[in-house]
Amino acid sequence: MVFRMCPPGRPRFASPGRQPCALRRWHRPHMGPLRARCSSLEDERSRPPKTPERTLRLHLRSHDLMTHERIRRPGAVDHDAPARLFCFPPAGGGASTFYPLMALDSARIEICPVALPGREGRFKEPIPDSLPALATLLAEDLSELLDRRYAILGYSMGGLVAWEFAQYCRRMGLPEPEALFPIGARAPHRPFADGEPLSPLPGPEFVAALDRLGGMPNEILTRPDVMDIFEPILREDLRNCEEYRYSEVPVIDARIHAAVGTRDALVTLDDVDAWAELTLGDYERLTLDTPHMIGRDLLVQACSRLIGGWLDAPPRLISTF
């Protein structure tokens, strides 16, 4: 057994019951891990700086596991559930809006958050210049996944996209949804909003209007670096909503079960109940004690109730005109 002097600066120690001793076993540290760490630091220095935009993209990318090119499901495993739910996000939002709903994913239903162009994993793609064009693009992307009974859920702007999606499927002879779940979404034949459009407003006025109406989470509105990322997307989405014009088309056979907040400053109960005029099936409205932006837990609870009523009903044969 070899004892060496402690390296310079090494504190002396004392064994219990003995005098302090300056001798102890000392091994030269293995340099492999240190070299690996230094190499890692060099790699880190060579990477692009972590701007807010890059950090957000890396975060979103690291949480995405795709089971289809246009469906994003974080940490989920594909399965053969007998039904699917396609979820269309609100203005400015993406597939990650519906990641909390993955808690509902089971052997009965596959939750499918739909990725929109211009954001998250599709940020390099241009945003279509109208909601019907967006719905057409998504229907073409997802057509191969309509091979079993399915429903569509749309949050705010997503409700209009879901309606146009259903209409495209009807026109093209594709399988049609059995149910449509608009959340915080006006019926398509109701006017978007009274007063001045939001999309052209200057930056500070735009943010103030969103804050007043509850159209975006505060954690985004109060972060200028994050708003730099979301604002162009949100403006494009809002412009498409403001310019959307309803076309006279046949009503759908799918049941429509809607949800809306009693404190929603963007959508009234009359706006939501007008969905009843657009279906040959049954209509129901679920009222929530919330503003337009619905919290994570309440969103999961509301969707669980909406989906459960559909899954517990027998499958329906949907007419094609």
C-alpha cells in the first residue's frame, strides 16, 4: 500500500481519535471524463447562440414524437384504437395546445393533435391565406387517417377550421366525422366580431386588445421575446378569421357538442348555440366557468365529457351528398 503526500492545497484530515495526519491515499484523477467534458464544452461553444426563438423551437422539437407526418403526439405510442379525435388549435396556437389531452388517450380513442403550417414543427411552411385553404390542406394531409370512426375538435379558430374540414370531406366523398366539438368557437355563419379588426393594430395596441379580450395567455403577452415569435403567427391567423365568410352549404349529419366559457369576451352563448342550425344530428352545449383561454385541467375535463358522450353512443352511418 503506497501513501503519498496530499496535493498542495488539500485540507488535512484527522481520523477519529487520532492526531491530524498529512498522509493519505491519493489517486491521480482519471482524465477520460474530464476530456469528454472539455470536448462537450467545445461543442457547446460552436453551436449557434440560444436565442428565444431557437430555444422555443428546440423545446417543441424535443417534445414531439410523430406517428404521422402531420400529427404530433409527445411521448405516445401508436396503437390501433377504434376511434380517432383530430384536434385543431386556436389562433396563434399549435399541436402542443392539446398535449394535456394525451391523458385521455386510451384503447378506445387515439388523440391526434394536428400540426398547422407556420409554427412548431412546420414553422418553415407558409400559412395558407384563408381558413378554407387551411382546412383543405389539412384534409389532404390527413385523408389516409380517416380509415376508422373519428370526430373533430376545434378550439376557437379551430372550430371554423373543423367546420371547413367536414365540408371538404363531404364534397370530396371522404369519410365524414361522426361528431364535431367546437370549444370557444362561434358558429361559422355568425359574424367574427364587432368593431375594428385586431390583426392590423400596431404592436402595443395589438397586445393591449388581446389582454383585454383574454385572447392569449398572460405568460406570452408579458414576454416581449416570446411575443416576437407568436405575434406574426397570431396576426395571420386573426386576419384569416376576420376575412372568413360563410358559404351556404348543406348542414352536416354529425352531432355537434359545443363548449364555451361564461366569461368569454370573444364568443357569446348565442354565437355558440347557432351551431345547432348546422346539423341534422343532436346539439348540446357545455358551459364552463372560464374566460376564452381555458386552463389545462378544465380543458381536459371538458374534452373528457364531450368525447365520452360520443364514444358511448353507437357508431353512426354518415350520409354523403
